[in-house]
Amino acid sequence: MQISETQHRSWKCDGWLALHGSIDERLLRILRQAGDELASWATAGGPGLHHFEMADRGPALARSERFADEHTALGSFLRSGLATDILAQLFGEPAALFKEKVNYKQPGGAGFAPHHSKTNKSPRPRRVLYLTYNAASLGDFRDRYYADKDAEFAAGGSEFESGSPRISISDDFLDRPIS
């Protein structure tokens, strides 16, 4: 996908760019299947870092992260092809994956404050893939990010002082912890 000059200017001005229709049906099917597999890893003790919340129906998956090295389809999507091709055009150089996560929102769930989450009023769970990249010339910081996060989680315990579960490095999770 080629980014137009107008799109590039918009990205530079706004810091974000919506590319509606950029993922075709075939890729969307692959990503949905990969998302289902990732969610199943959480309950089966599979690879990645998974966090749970207390939902109306009991414990539920709230977030999965650090899966790009373990999931072939997602790792490929995150490190080559559409995502990195677009980012290379925007950055003017190759992109390096910094962190990846999927936030799940259960019916009635509030989600995470930084993502301007609103309560999921639909009867079905939702999930959103959040990706963070930096220009490759700045370095590859992914392993360091997750090592720092692991250390902070180990030192800080399972909850923040507010009682919120330690799902992220900041106290921004809006739903109920698992007691």
C-alpha cells in the first residue's frame, strides 16, 4: 500500500493515520484466527503474557502481550508486510516493533483509561490489537521493555495501591481485579 503525500502530511500533523480498507478479507480472516489462537493460549498456559479481570460472568481475559516471537502469523504481520511497509513510508526508514498487545473488553467491561475506553454495551466480547513501533535507527528496545516490565511486576506485586490489578505499568485499568 502506497501512502499519499496528503496522508503523510496528515500523519505528521496529527500523529496518527486511519487507513480504512487497508486490510483485505483474507488477511482479516488470518488475523481473526490468530487472535482466537492467542486468546486460547491464555487459558491453556501457552506462551505470551496474559492478564485477567473479574467480569460479570467470572474471571475473563483482559490483555495478552509479548506474543510476536511465539505466534507465527501475528509475528509475521507485526514484523513484515503491510504494517512495517506503511510505517517505513511514514518514518522514512524501517520500523522496529517496540511492544504489542491485545486488549479484550468483555460485555460490561470498562477497559483501559489511556485508550479512552467506553463500557462495552454489546453482548459480545471485543478485542483490539495495539502496536507500538519506533524508527529502526533508534534501536530495538522490545526485549528491554519487557525485561523492565517483568522486573516492575515482580517488585510491585499483583496490585497497585489503589487495588487495581497490575496489568500495565501504570494504574490505568478501569475494571475489577480478580480477588
